[in-house]
Amino acid sequence: MAGWPLKYRWDSYTLAEYRPGMEYYVGLVAACALLAGVLTLVPRTRARTGPALLTGVGLAALFGLARFVGESVTLSTASAAGYTLAGFAGERAAESSGTGLNAGFTFVLLAHLAWVLAGACALVALRRNPAVGLGTGPVRGWAAWAAIGLGVLLGAGWIAQLVELSAYDSDGAGRNAAYFVLGALLAVVVPVVAVVLSPRPVGCAVLAAGLAGLAGVLAPTSAALEDHSSLTYAGQVIAIVALVLLVIDTVVLSRNQPIGRQP
């Protein structure tokens, strides 16, 4: 959260100003990470609930980590091209090159890297817990299959919106493709990982934290569409409906499945 008020790029833009909508995603994942961290330290929930939530946070943070790393690589490539141009165009081109990424970017990048690593460690901890199973049997129950299907529908909605955006503004679609593609991949991965975990409350905790990240993805994808009033927003509507149904399905999955005291 310390990176929010700091300048993200150059000395002019914060994260909210340079990447509108991403601040909401970062805030949601940060809140879930804080909750998961606390529950991982509490004796009553440190065995399963805390690590399960932290695993979901790690999955949710994959979107931001890939987005920020990709931005760094893209700007570095553009910077290298600027320096090459400087050899022909003179000193002014050299001055205009450089990524310009500032302390705000560094904070959010390191935070997402830490969340992903913590999520991976939490998954290992769950795997070592004899009371937790990972992919030890077939997916059972209509609610579990519905979660997978809704995840696919959610991802399809974002891809459909990207295709529509490409038809109206190919340049804008290219700049914002990462939001839609990464969000679609996350929408499929989170439910799949959640339903293969047992007992069911562990999977529900993973799904709940992952859904917070998916809800956060809505903000930057919506911001990418603000300047296109001619769009139907059909894909975005599909994504929102699928996300709401996923939340309901998560409640159904967890119903009558109390986590209780854990060894």
C-alpha cells in the first residue's frame, strides 16, 4: 500500500493516474493478503484456512505480477530503441529514452512478487498437510463443475470484449490486451485449483481469495473501455454476471462445510 501515493512513472503519475483501475485491484489483493497473513499466524487457522487464503492471494497476484513485469520489459525495449535512435538523432533522443519507472512501480512489483511466492509456499504447506488433498480424486458435485464452467464463461467474456475492442480500435486493444488475456487466464485457473483441493472448505478459501483478485481485474478492464462509447460492453456484462454467479456458487460450495478447529 506504500506504493499508492508514490510516483509510478516519472515524477508526474501515480499508479491510479498512469494505469487507471489498477489501484482497486492492488487494494483488493492487499486486503486479502493482510487477512491471509493474520490467519496464517493464528493457531486456530494456521494449518488450513490461512494457507488456503494465501494460496488464493498468490493466484490473484499473478495477474498484477505479469502485468507489471510486462510493462517493465516493454518500456525497457522501447528505451533500448530510443538509445539506438539517439546515435542518429543526437542527444535529445537519448534524454527522452529510459523507462521512467519510479518508486511506486518498484513497491507494487515487489509486493506482487512477494504475494506470488507466499502463495506458492502456502500451497506447499497445504500439500504437506496430511488432512489436505490436492488432485487426489475426480471433481465431484455440480457446484464444483459449475465453478469451472463459470470461470471459463468469465474468461470468455473478457476475450469477447477484447475482440470487440479490436474491431473499433486496434491500437487501443493492443495496449490493453494484457488486462483481458491475463484476466481470462486467471478466471480459468482459480476455480480449477480450488475444486481439486480437499476438504471442500480449503478449496472454498482459495476460491474466495482468488475471486477478490478477479473482481479487481474488472476495474482496469473497464477503464480500458471508457473512451469507446460505441462498444456494446457485452463481454464485460458477461464477465460481471459470471463473476457474481461464481460468488454465489462459492457460498453454495461452502454451505454446511464449517472449517472448525484445525490441528
